[in-house]
Amino acid sequence: MIIKKFQGKTEAEAVDTAKKELGNNVVIMNVRNVKKKGVLSFLSPQIVEVTVALEDENERYGNGNIRKEEKAIPQAAAKPATATSKLDLLVDDKIPSDPMLNLKQQGLTQMSGQQQQSQQQNQMHNKQQNFQMADQGKTVNGALEEKLDSLHSLLEQQLQKPEEEKNDPDEKEEQKEMYVFMRLLYNTMLDNEVNEKYANQIIDELEKNNKPNMPFDYALSNIYQKMILKFGKPEVVRPAGNGPKVVFFIGPTGVGKTTTIAKIASRFSVEERKKVALLTADTYRIAAAEQLRTYANILEVPFRVIYTKEEIEQAMVDFKDYDFVLVDTAGHSHQNETQRENMNNFIHSVDGLVEKEVFLVLSATTKYRDLVSIADTYSEMTDYKLIFTKLDETTTLGNLLNLKLYTGAPLSYMTCGQNVPDDIEEFNPQKTVKQLLGGRK
């Protein structure tokens, strides 16, 4: 018995191919749709696979004796030595020929001789326990199709093994090392409290640009440069094109707005010899006005407390010849609607009168979820640049990257202590990225 598989775009085409090779006496045993294998297999249409059987003429018309090989596995004995299909081999090994199947599908003539009948009856008795096709109401074709389908996964495993063996061991080792390298970078960013979403984005970009035989130094340099670009250049306070530059410092309570204003005012006044005036609208916190007044006296610059919108408009007139007017605002809960409305009106009170900038001052020690909530609240009021304080009170800088990517707002200054004016500097993306990737400060 010869069992072989043929494929074609249609069933008729597959059957025609089978008849051309094996003759017109082939019997169709199974028909099913299959997908082509390969990298681009999903782009290819399904094809029809036909399993056919052909009775060996020597077996049917020979001397009437069953050959020794046929007693064990008739298909394997009759299988041509030139067959190369792995599925054919699997079928031969897993589905032994059943005389019941042969009689029903092939229409074989009864073999003569008492020995043939005895052997056939024994084989039928053993096979009936496994198949029980008549009792279960299954067709012969259905049973065979089920067995062929059950071998499909085994076939795929067998076909994949040669491809895996062909892979270069050095290439496998290199890929493993690159994976460990990327995992190390990923864990380092998470340890620095970079949000998982942004850490995944950075690693994904690294994987897309990964090339065979890429040195680790090159990969590290690549990710280093990309993270610097994500931060962008710092945008600090610059003079106005004409007239004074009014700079509002906003943010929640306790983040160090007043001290930050004093540091910036000191640099402008003492180091750059600019004319600076200090205003405060923080009338809620005890001694807040006095703290800024003390700094103003030390720097010998004008100071004024602002209570109303009209007073700040008047201050713009009084300080029209100054370079910078730095305005301290009251820190408040970003969840207080009344205070948010007052802050919004105050910030926009100088619109159309002078050039202004707004800086949102945040503590690097604040939880990322709270930073997002604060940033969203102030984003409803105005555009702003970011200042991070208290970097000396934390060992992780992931929130700087997190909020930069979340808001898109430029970073400007970083403060790392209470000393005026020393403990402030322009944001340094190179130094920050180095720390985020595990470098030393």
C-alpha cells in the first residue's frame, strides 16, 4: 500500500497531480486546507492537501501470500525510498494500515487461503478496540483526518528543529548577551524610578536599532544620546525683548518656591548686574512675605506685597525700567477649586501689558502620581517650564524624565540645597541621563 500527499490550489488540481504520478487507481483518503510554512506564510493563501492511497499490484495479484513486512506496517513496507515528506513518514509511523480501512476504502478483494483469513481476523480484532468506528458513528475518512490533524503540531516541531540547529551558536550567545544588557538597563531605569511605560519605550527603541555584532558600548551610547534628546535643552529665564520680563513661580506648598526665587534673583542682581524687583502674592503662609523681604534687603532690590489684580498692574508701571520682576505666588492644594481660580486670574492679570514666563516649581521627592495630578491642574491654567527642587533629598531622578515626557514642558533649573545663591544650576541633561543609566554623580 502506498500512501502519499499532494498539494494544489484546489482539490481537483491536487488529485490530478496524484493521478499523474501514481495512476488513475488512487483512492482519496483525506482532504484538508493547509497554510504554507515560512516567514511570510501569513501572506500566502491556503492550499489544498490531499492524502491518497494506491494498492501495490504485487500485493493484490501476486502469489496470494502476505509479505512479512505487511504484517507489521504495510504502508512502511510499500513506501517508496525516495519519499521526502516528513508528514508521510509520520503517517507511516503513527497510523498503521487497518484491513478494515483497506476493505472499506480500497475495495480490496479477499485474500485466498486459510492463513490469510486467520491473520486478517486477528488484526481486525486488535484494531477494533482502538478505532470502534462503527459503534461511534464515525466515517473512515473522519478518523484518518483526526489522526492527521493530531500529527500537525508534531510535524511543526520536527520541521523547526533543523532550522534551529542551523543557527550560529556564536550568534545565539551574542543575542543572549544583548538581551541581558538590555534587561540590565531596564532594571536600572526602574531602580531610578523611571516610569515603566517610558522605560519600555526606551528599550523598544534600542531593540529596533539593534544590529548583529553591535558592541555594547555602541548600544549604550545610542540609548544615552536618545535620552538626552528626550530631555532637550534647558530653557532658563531670559531677558525680555522690550521692557521688563515678569516671571511667575507657581507650585504646591513646601516645594521651595521662595528660596528658588531668591537664588535666581541673586544671580541676576549680583553676578549679571541686572535690575531686579521682587513681588509676593503669598499672603496665606505665615512669614512668607517676611522671608522674601529679608532676601530683598540683602540683595538691595525693591520688594512689594501684592493683594489684588490692580496692584500688580500698578507694579508693572512702577518697574517698567527693570529687567526682571520675579513674582512669588501662594502655594496651595491643586485640588482646591477656589484657590485654582484665584491663581489663574492672577497669572493672566499682566497679559498684554508685559512679556511673561511661568515656572512650575516641583519637588523631586514627590510621588510621580502626585506630580501628574499637579501638572495637569496647572496645565489647565497656563503653559509653564519646570523647576525641580530638593535633588539633595533623593537618590533617584526618574521623575525628571517622567514629567518631561508626560507634559512636554521644558526643564530649566535644579536646586540641591538651601544655600543662596549657590545651590542652584541649570538643568544638565547629560549628567541626569548618566545617573539614570547607573553612572555616578
